[in-house]
Amino acid sequence: MSKPEATTDSAPVGFEQALAELETIVARMESGALTLEQSLAAYKRGAALLQYCQLALKDAQQQVKVLESGVLRDFSGAEDDGQ
């Protein structure tokens, strides 16, 4: 059995790369061109990429919450000063 070309165990470099690879995997799976073994390997890789993306988004949301709770609120009145 050969290993599917789009399925690797390497960690993605970043969110955008992970999302692009996930989109490629979904497209290949939807095309119906993969064998059963390739589909299973692609599903496994897709699940890992999905988890990576979810964690990255959760981390970004947490960072936004930290900013909103402190730094960004200090500037909300700056626009009300007028002229």
C-alpha cells in the first residue's frame, strides 16, 4: 500500500496553511478519486488539521478577549472628543 500524497503527518506552519490543506483534502475526498485506504488516511489528517485550526481560533479569540478587556476599552472615548 502506498501512502497518499496529500496526507502527511507534519505539523502545519500556520493557520492559513492548515486551512488550505484541509480544503484540498475535502475537495479530493468529495471527488471520489481516493481509494478506501487513501480516504481513511485523508480523514485522519483532516481531523488533525481541524483540531489544529480550532485550537488556533480559540487562542486568537482568547487574545482578543484580553485586548477587549483592557487596552481597547481605554480608547473608546477618544472619538467623542470632537473637533
